[in-house]
Amino acid sequence: MKPLWAYGALGTIAFLAFLLLAAPATLVADQIGSRLAGFTARGVEGRAIRGALSGVRWREIGINRLTWRWRPLALLGGQLGVTFQTEDPDIQLASQATIGLNRQITLADLTGSLPLTRVSHLAMAGHLPLEGQLVLDLRKLAVDTTGRPTSAQGAIRLLNLRVNLGQPLPLGDYELRLESAGTEGIQGKLKDLNAPLSLEGALSLQPDGRYRFTGQAMVRDPGNQSLRQAMGLLGPPGADGRWPLNFSGTLPL
């Protein structure tokens, strides 16, 4: 015979499932909006278990349409869980998202791609005229209510990266590997993928948004005068032909 608490737990889960089956899609939109500052949607359709948002905006990022379907097993952990994907000519994203009682949003198996210009204002390179494609392959990404990352595991690739100083200057392809390190925040290792600009470095991102990047860069082809002149804006290289890199600051809210 099952103990009373087991029947009570099953009854609670069944009741919550019934509420979600009957709830409108605005429930999901309201939950996201209350937990992610700056999130808005122009249109909502469907139900909580399966619906769509149109005209989605978060800060300066706009997405034509976002669809989702409910993951009922997330209720066992006291979370609202959905599988979502975007429908946008520029931004293709897909993930399994959960919203917890602590107001944190966690994305699992986040994959997709989008133009770097659509998100550069959110990162430490926001003041640089960078162009290219941002490709995401993250096993996990958790963000707080301000949208700042609190933990991450996986890879981010920058493909066909270039800086536009009047005319595009190719820099190449790069990969950033991310791992969470408990109270030390998120740690990352950046390296080039045989790019014109050889680059390697380490990134540290604290939960409060403070970051530091240290590394070194070198022009792989000594005959690439355009790239050498652009790097000259950082000053002369060291005796080994490498430019030391050291940046720090705080991600914008």
C-alpha cells in the first residue's frame, strides 16, 4: 500500500498538469517576461502546452516567431519546462528551457546560429565594428533575471569573423570553449581555427557580469599588411611578433 504522501504528490502533479492543459499561451509569455527583464512579445497564440510568440524582443534582439511545446516531466522538479525553436530568417535557435522557482532560466542543448551584429551589443566587443556568424553548441546555459549568464558548458564559434573599418577586414574562424567553475563563474578558452589572425586566450566571467580576457594575437602571414596595420592600432607587437591582450569590464544590464 502506498503511503499517503505518495498519493498526495501524484494528485498535486495531476492537478498541475490539468491546469497547464487548460491554460492559455499567455501563461508562458508572462512567466518568461516576469523572469527575464526586457522581454516582450507582440502576439501570443495557442495554449501553454503548445503555442507561439510573434514579434519577440529582448533588449535590442528581435525574433519574428518563437514556438514551443510543453515538457510535462519538468513538473517533477518543480519547474516549467518547454522545448522551443525560432522561426526567423537570420536567427535559428533551438533548446530545451526550464524556468525554476528561483526565477532562473536554464537552456539545455542550445544550438543554432545568428549574425554577430544582432548580439554584439550584449558582449564585451559591443563597441567594435565586428561582423560574422555566431554558432552556438552549448550543453547548458543558465541566465539570471537580468539576462546575464551564471553558468555555461559547451562551445561558441565565430565564423567568417571580420572587422569593418571602412571596408571588411577578414580575421577568420574562432572557437570559445566554456566551462562553469562554481563560485569562480564561467571560464573559457579561446583559440583560432587556422585564421589569418592567430589568437589564443582565457576568459573569466563572474556571476555579477564582471569579465576579464587575457591572451595574445599574431598575424599568421607576415605579408598580410592590411591586418598588420589594423593590429598596429593596439601599439607595436612584442619581440616575438605577438600583441598581448588584456581586457576587462562589466557586461551591460
